[in-house]
Amino acid sequence: MCKYHREPDPQLKLGTGINWFGVSEKQQLTKFSAPKGVPDYYPPQSPLFLHVRDTFSHQAHLAGYEHIELPIFEDTGLFARGVGESTDVVSKEMYTFADRGDRSVTLRPEGTAGVMRSVIEHNLDRGQLPVKLTYHGPFFRYERPQAGRYRQLQQVGVEAIGVDDPLLDAEVIALADRCYRAVGLTQYRLEISSLGDHTCRPEYRQALQAFLFALPLDDETKRRAEVNPLRVLDDKRPEVKEMTADAPLMLDYLSHEARDHFETVTGLLDDLGVNYVINPRLVRGLDYYTKTCFEFVHDGLGAQSGIGGGGRYDGLMAQLGGQALSGIGFGLGVDRTLLALEAEQVNPIDTSRVHVYGVAMGDAARSHVAALIDQCRAHGIAADMSYGGRGLKGAMKGADRAGARFALVVGESELEAGQVMVKNLATGEQVATPRNDVVASLQQQLSRPSQ
């Protein structure tokens, strides 16, 4: 028996307001809404969502990044160790629960740790380096919902693992820049900095902690300063930002190697024509970043101005039990990119649902129109038709709502003549076309720009 099958309770009688599952009629009529902070993408917005996501992925594929499909949830320890227990992501924002085997699992809050786990588990790092991977999908963080800040966020990411080369840093940053330009964004800003390496971070940490411990910080912020003082510089509260305005800067403590790496990256970005500004106070929200870090900012989004970012993570693989190999990657926010496009009033896609719409006049024509529409689809033409026996006027309204460029009208006279009336919905021109020539004619006309 299906586990969801339940025999009716003989005590639950008809007319009592209780159904077989013990749910009241009032409860049955309750309307459900999406969970708080979780957006739906539905027509007419969903085509733009797909366009942004798929354009980002396509640009990554053009740069040699191969797709990896990651689990939606992982062992909680992966994120605690890989992302960092001092981060807000781990300490406050993760969706963590025990499964039926009493194992602690977490809905993925970001992608890099999962990619690294997969690379180690499947020995991808034992072949040609760098390993270049791209992924997309939903990620989950329990945050206070606001515009551009969701509890289920959509991202496209890339990771290049196994080579510590400034040229790879520049490639990843330039790729992110190209992704945004490919969807039509222009009013964003790339901020870049360096978080140093293992040789210079200890000295900077000591200097930063000495500065922070002299401030009147609250107890929670003091604890954060003890575990990872960089997290305090990432605090968005105005009072904390004011107190830390004169904090020591990592760029003033860089080792010769880290400084050379950073200057080489910025020089390569200059050569590639990628505009950037150096932000010495830039701090990413995850503990694994070292050396190059960057963020794309769009001022049209208000407080949540970041639309994507990333950086290099030299010690993450070893920290997760793999080889001591370096890596660099980014995560681009699809949700926030959509808001940025809206702020710039840019819509880079054709909003038409279909290009061809079939209109059958009378029952005899319905199967003929259905066959024509099927032939169009088989030849790569987006097509739909009127259903439910609607009249000509109603069917043509349906064609307009679908954004079709052409209507295929078949009535009794067209059936007898073996023809189809092909109507250009922009110009109103109608051409009687032999049925066998319709698809070829449409292909030719659709290859030309619409009037």
C-alpha cells in the first residue's frame, strides 16, 4: 500500500466538516503562499530570469568551465569547516536540521565548499589543472528578507582549482565582468583588493585586534574580533562602521609575494580593458578568501548593492582534507542582477511567448492546425494555437497576447484549397500559402528582423 494512502475513518461522517485525513473544510480552503523571503519567478518575469542565468552559464562554458551539479544539502560540518564558524553565514544564517538518521545536514548556503568536496571526493584534482567548473541553482540563508536579499537566492558560480596564477585571477574577474555586460548591465562598479596570504595575515591580524580591542564594542562583536577580526570590518551597522573607519588596512601589511600577485592581477585587468577601483576596506563574508578578492556593486539597488563577487582561496582544499591546492571563483546573483536590470530599465530579451499562433475556424480545421503547429515546433519555431473553439476575434487576441509575429488561419475555404492564410500581425498583410510550403515560408520570414 502507498504510504500516503489512508483508509477512511468510520467515525468521520459526511457532513461533519472533516475529511478522511482529519483536515477541516476550513483548513482545506486555506490559500497557501510561498515561504517568506522566497521569490517565485513566473511569466512574464521568468523568461528574463532564465535569460540571465543561462547567459552567465554560457559565458562560463565559452571560457572552458564545465558544469557540475551539486547536492542541495550537505553534511553540516562541510560548511562549518569550509566557510568558517565565525561567519554570519554559519553562525546565524544556515538552514540546519537532523535527518531521520539523526545526521546534521544543511541546505547549501554557498557553492564553493560543495564544489571542493566533490573535487576531492571524485579525484578531479588528479588530472589536468586547473579544474574549471561552473554551477547554478538555489542557495539558502536565513536572513531578514528585503529587496535583493532572499532566503532562497539564485546564483551562477565558477571555480578554477589547482593553479596559483595571477592570470587565472584576472580571467575569472574578466569573465564575471563579461557576464554582466552580456545581459546589458552598464552601471555597475568592480571593487577589488587583496586579503594577503599566510605570511602577512598574522601580523595584520595582531594589529587589527589591538585596534578593535581598544574600541567600546558590544560583547558579541568582541567575540567576533577574537575569532576573526576581519568579520568586524564587514559589519554593516553604521555605529560599527564609524568606529572602525581608521582601522589598519590589509593592503598596508601585504608581503612582497602577495603584493606582487595583486599588482600583477590589476595590471592584467588593465590589459584586458576591465575597469575597477581598489577598495582597501573590501572584506568578503566568508573565511576562506586569501589574496585577490572582488565584488561587483550596483548603486541602483540601495542598501543591498552587491550583485556578485568572489576571490582566491589558497587553503580551502587542504582544510577539507584534500591536496594543498589553490583556487579562485565567483558567485553572481541572478536575483540581484534582475533588480539591477530593472533599475537601469534594461530588458535584453524578446518577450514574445511564441512566434507563430494557429487559428482554426471550425471543428474540421482543428486537427489540420494542430498538425501545422507541431511541424513548426519540430523545425525549431516557437508556436502555439487557440484552444476551446474560440471565435476569430478571441483567437486573434490570444495571438497578440502571445506576442506572435504570424498567425496561421485555416477555415473551410482554406481546407478545400489546401492552403493556409499566413497573416503578418505587425503589418496586417495576409498571404494564402500552400500547406506544404508554410513551414519553409515561416522560417524564411522569421530569419528577417521584425518590422
